[in-house]
Amino acid sequence: MKVPYAEKWRKEAEKLRKIALDCDLTEEIKWGKCCFTFQNKNVVIVIPLKESCALSFFKGALLKDGKRILQRVGEHTQAARWIKFSSVPEIAALRPVLKDYIYEAVEIEESGKKVALRKASAYPVPEELQAKLDANPRLKAAFDALTPGRRKSYIFHVSSAKQSKTRAARVEKCAPKIMSGRGFLER
């Protein structure tokens, strides 16, 4: 299979790819990356970044992580965890541990365990967004019709501004996209 990686992290990505393949996972290209599955369930994906190359576990939050090497992918990430690498020797040194983690991730898939995810309703709607929704029933209906992930994208975007006037400006800018049914990051 042709590996879809830029030259910068090609060696690291190839090393991580070989480790995953050694664990009898099926390789597929998803989201333009090498994704490894077990019985059609995503287990791990190799992700080249600007400053490193990562091996990301889709249900990493359920792994025991005895070596304390897994990191949250982002501030709001609930399920995925990753390990970042900046060299092939780093990966080689952790090869047995990575294989153990991959086998544990496969066991989690076999067991059917799921990560308990917070619902979109668990995230407070910023005051500025709520005021706009209360004042505009069409906007509220459009917001309520969005998928939970799309609602969260607006909640996170608006609430990440420190000042109220910035939050209000973001609400104004987002209103047309909400009305069109798109998430914040969608074009």
C-alpha cells in the first residue's frame, strides 16, 4: 500500500505502520492517513504533525497506560489518546510497549467497551450565544437542529474568547453558518 505521508515524517510513520501491521491489524487509508482496524473497528492511526509524528488510539482513554506515555489529543478530546515521536530510535525503544498497548486496544474492541462521552448538553452555552438564541427563534431552531458535535463546535469557539465583546462578535459571525446547518469548522 502506498503510504500517504510527506517526506518529513516518512521514516517515523513507516516504523509505526510496521508495528501496527505486526499486531495483525488491517490497514486502510482513512482521512488521508494509515488507519489500522480490527474487525472493521478503528484501533490506531498514524498521524504526521508539524513537529512530530503520532500514534493515536481511538479509545485511548480506556487503556491502562502503565507507562504514562499517552496524552490527550486536545483540550476537549474525550476518547482518543496519542503518543508523539520525533525520531525512529524513540519509536524503536518503545516498540514492545506500543505493541502491548495495541493488543490492549484490540482487546477493548473485542469486549465492546465504549468511552462514556459527555453529551453536548453537558457543555454550558455561553451567555452571548444564549442571548442571541433567545432573541431569534429561527436561529434557536437552527442551532437545536445541528448535530451535537456541531453545537459543541460553536460552544467551544464562542466560549474560548476571553472578553464578552469578542464572544458577542463571534456569535454574530457564526449566525449565518448556524442557519445553514454547518458546524463551525465546515466551509
